[in-house]
Amino acid sequence: MKIDWAALGSVFGVSLVVTVALVALFTLGIMGLSHRERATAQGDSATLAVTGAYVCFAACAAAVAYGISLIVV
């Protein structure tokens, strides 16, 4: 058996980048919801922050669903 180290390194690199991107997206979503809480406490509207948070969470869900579909197929 021969191990293709270049392919193994490529898979590691891609998985690392995707993991960091998902964590960043989720963090942006949490920050948007946090901004909503602060705006509500001050009596302001934070429609853009909430919309951005929902978009970030939807992108995270789409990426996870795509990864699961790659595993299943």
C-alpha cells in the first residue's frame, strides 16, 4: 500500500480552511445577534444586523448540508 502524501496534505489544508471559515461565519452571526440585543436595549432598530446574522447562519447550514451530501454520495 502506498500513501499519497500530497493528496492527504491537500485534504488537510482544505478541511482546515473550511473549518476556519465556518467558525468565522458562525461568529459573525453571533455578533449580529449580540448587536441586536444592544440595539434593543437602547431602543434602536438593528434590522441589518439581524439580517446579516441570519445570512451567516444560513451559509453555515448550507455548508454543513453540502458536506453531509458529499459524504453520503
